Amino acid sequence: MAIYNRLGTLDGMVAFGVMDTSRCVLCEANDENHNHLFFECSYSFRIWSTMTAKCNVNWPKLNWNHLVNWLATQLTGSSLAVTICKLVFTYSIYCIWLERNCRIFQATKSTEVAIISRIKELVRYRVMSITNFKADLTNNCFLKEWSLPASVIKSGLAGLNV
């Protein structure tokens, strides 16, 4: 739903008369729409900054549709690095959306640090279930950065220490 810009953000709920305000519950500074919630919100921005730094990438500042298209063309292949970057994007969207819903519907709040830890955990657990990445320098760097076991690298490949 997020990829197709179909999430029920507060701006749409106000337009349908379901909610009284479209104020973003994460930053409480601006009105919530799809682009604001995931990229312009200061709360979300701090999460993205941490996660992209952990991936050693600089995603361009684009609106939602352009960024999704850019990622689809840039994150190609099946390396560990590409897989982690895709997962970071997916789980960041997921966790930001969950946090937003918890604040609206359950009146609970998590810090950015807690959300970042959750994203890291989700990425690590998903990657640990895959065991066919090639042994190369970039993948080895990601193994170390994400504290992943060497078992995610294909066995029987000589030449690189994992």
C-alpha cells in the first residue's frame, strides 16, 4: 500500500471527515500526508539518517514516487549490500507507519532509538535466513557493520576472510 501511495494518512482522513486534525503525531509540527510522514517529518528524518548511515548510502531527497522509482533502478542485484538496503527501506517504512498508528490508536509512543533498534533487528533476522550471498569485500563490510554471522555467505568460496 505504501508503494502505491494508498496509506490512510491523516490528510485523507480529514478530507473524508473521519478525523478532526491532520497534525502529524510524530513531530506534531506539520500536517501529515504521505510525503511528510515518511520523509519531511523530523522524527522520520532522524530514523532515515541513522539507517542510511548504517548502510553507507545517501539517498537523494526526492518525493515519495520519485524515490521509489530511483531505488528500483539503483538497488539492483542480489548482493548482501543491496538486500540490506532494500530491507532497510521496507522496514523503515513499516516501523514508521506502525509507530504512527500506535500513537493514534493506542496512545503509546516509542523513541526514535527504539524504532531504529527494531528496524535493525528486523533486517538482521531476515538476512540471517538467507545463506547464499557471495564472498566479496562489500558484503564482508556489511557482515561486520550489521553483526551478521558468516553463515549468510556461500560456503566453499576461498580467497576472502569473513
